[in-house]
Amino acid sequence: MIRRAVLVTALLAFLLPGCAASTDVRPDCRGEDPVFALAAQAVPSASLLPCLDALLTGWDFAGSQVVDGAFRFWLASDRAGMKAVEVELLTACDVSNAVEVIAGPDEIGTRRFEEPISLGPSYSANRYYTFPGGCVKVEYRFDDDDTSLVLQADQAISFRPRQELVDRYADVGLILCGFGATGCAGGD
């Protein structure tokens, strides 16, 4: 089963360079979803990949998209609105307008930056996590000004080490080039 998923993912990664792929595949932190291979290839320098843990009541996964140079997914809330949270994996982020804060215990290996935009009548802010080879930008765009919704959304957002995918693919004889890989043309 995993071998077939890996082969399908490899085929998609080969066929989709320079294209965008929208999907309803949820990037589950504990899952084996092929979307992680696409995300890893979209930003091959990234040492971490964003993913979703359990969503609290009132929150739903709203879709994902993989493009060359970025991977993003959205969360919808019955109170904050559709696409209330966008999580985007990039090679780098501009944190010049943000303030660095202490990363949480589940954010080890990252530097965290906060950029408040608007507190009312709706809440808007950006959060950035920087780490070797990449950055995750989290955009909060709530219809509501209830900042406790940020805490709810944050409980669902987590990270997977890219190395897990590199190792798993190596176990079935495939090379996922980029951060943590060896044996790829051009070094990484």
C-alpha cells in the first residue's frame, strides 16, 4: 500500500512541476498522505512540513494547494469564517514587520514571529515560523474579533520533520531529493 502511494506521489511530483494542484487531502500529522511528498518537493529546502493535528469543535479543514515553491492549506471556522486560517510553507518569509516571541514547547526547532494587523471589528494577524531551509506563514483572518479562536486554531497546527519522509521513501527504494536526502543529482 505505501509503495503504491509513493509511486503515485512520485508520478504526480514528476507531472506537476510548475503547475498548481488543489486537493481536499488533509495534511494529517500522523497520516501517510501523498500530499506530504508533494509539499516536500514544492519546498525541497524545508526541514519541517506543516501539518494538522486534531481540530476542535467548530473548525474544519478547508482544502490545500501545492504549487512550485509553496504548499498551503486552510482552516474554516463556524465563528471565524471560511478560510479563517491559511498555513503556507515557503522557502523564506519577510519578518521585518514582526516581533520575535518565544516559541512554544511544540515548536522546537523554529523561531516564532508575530505580526498583529487588526484587532477589531475583525481579527487579522500573521505568524511566522522560521527554521532551516524554510518558513511557515500562518495568516489569521477572522470575521470575529475573538482572539481565543487563535488558540483553538493553534492547537491544530503542528510540524513534521521532512527527514521522516526522506527515510520512509528510502525504505522503499525511492529518493525524495532536498533537505536530508543523499544521492540526489546536484548534491541535495
